[in-house]
Amino acid sequence: MPYFIYRITERPLKLLSKLEEHEIYRNASARVKELRAEHAQDTNTTIKMIHAETELQAEDLLNEIRERQPELGDD
């Protein structure tokens, strides 16, 4: 399964832009770190890597609304 790299823009709308696709985790991870450094000043942009079978599945996973994980002291 490939690793997809996306640029996510939150405002004014959530937009997903596929940047790259890699077969090897190490290459994808290194590239994500480079892209995050390049976009560090842009507060509306997030760079994410996702492991999925297809581009469609990757976008579905990125659009999922996930519940906040409970933390120690949350009662």
C-alpha cells in the first residue's frame, strides 16, 4: 500500500491537495518533514501522510471526524 502526502488547508474551506505518493515509508516520512519545514509559516496549512490502498480511501480517512482521546484527569 502506498503512502500519500496531502496538503490540507482549513480556511475558508477544508481542502485536500494530494502532493505526492511513495511506496517506501522512509522516503515518504523524509519528504513530509521537508514539506512541513517549507510550510511552517503558513498557519492555515497542514501536511499529512496517510497509508491507504487508494487515493479515495486516503481522502476518506483524512475527512473522518475523530473523537478526542480521553486524557489523564478527564473525568
